[in-house]
Amino acid sequence: METIYLYILYFLSGVLQDILFTLNVRYVAKERVLPAVLSSFMTVMVSMLVLYNIITGPNKESGIVAIAVYAFGIAVGTFVAMKFKVETIDK
């Protein structure tokens, strides 16, 4: 049961990571330095923490599945981020 919770966490982390990444690209395009730096930092932190957890986790046999779940979350994050306009960025 714990593995299912980890998969859900990896999926949600992937969604969050790609929303942050998409925001980062938008901030860079608008030349908003501080938000771009912060979103870049958060994107890398999320991705590295998840990958570190997958690699060093106690259930290494399901690592490929965990990476696939994480990648699916990233794909969903791309979809979500592309569907919504962020008004504070488009000023």
C-alpha cells in the first residue's frame, strides 16, 4: 500500500514540476528575472528530490514504474500548464 502512495506522490510531483517549468519559461520570455530564478530553483529541487528518492528508495525493483509514473505526471503538468493563462505573467 505504501508503494501506491509513493506513486501518487511521484505523479503529483511531476505535475508540480512541469507547471513550475512552464512558469519559468514564461517568466524568462517576459524577462522577469527574480520569478524566473525562483521557479528555476524550485523546478530543479522537485526533480532532483524525486529522482533521488526513486534511486535510493527501499523498493528499487519498482524504480522503472516510479519513473514512468513521474514522467506521466510531468506530461499531465504540461497539459495543465498549457491550458491556463497566468494573468500576472502576461502583464
